[in-house]
Amino acid sequence: MELLLDENVPWQLKQELTNHEVFTVKEKGWNGKRNGKLLKLMTEEQFDVLITADKNLQHQRNFQKYPIPVLVLNAFRVTYENILPLVPQLRVLLSKSLPGGPTILQG
């Protein structure tokens, strides 16, 4: 499975997801892309899942046009240490078939 870490997610999360091919927005050169453009680029490059901490993303309509699964990390602060407790839940979700649109991971 090919995953994309949004620019608001610590890049160190890659080392926790070794069963997948993981890229960061920065590695792809997509920094600063608005959500609709980012989802379009992901579709063109056949990414499977976006992992983000952007809680506002779930209220956007881009998922009708780009039905990509998005896992939203809901942590008090978006630091590597604060999202580590979400990793087991993240791994479980990534082992399943995910619906298009946002799924919230609660810490």
C-alpha cells in the first residue's frame, strides 16, 4: 500500500509503517498544495491513503471527486511523541479496506 504523510504529520511516522511504501508531501515536492490539488495529485500517482492531522479536511467536499481514504490523526499536539499512541490503531486500519473520505483516529 502506498501512503502519503501530509506536511503537518511528523516524518518520523514513516519508521512505524515499514509494511507500506510511505512518502511525505515534502519528498514529493507537494508542499503548500491545497487539499483538492493534493488529492488530485494523489489520484494521478495512485496513492492509496493520505495520513494527516488536518481536522478541517473532513468538512471538505473534495471526497466526492477524489474518494481517497484519509486517516486523520487527532492528537493534543501533532508531535511524533504524541502520535505514537495512535500507531497501533493506524496499523489496524491500514490492514483493512478503507472507505473513501476521512476516518478519525482518536488518542
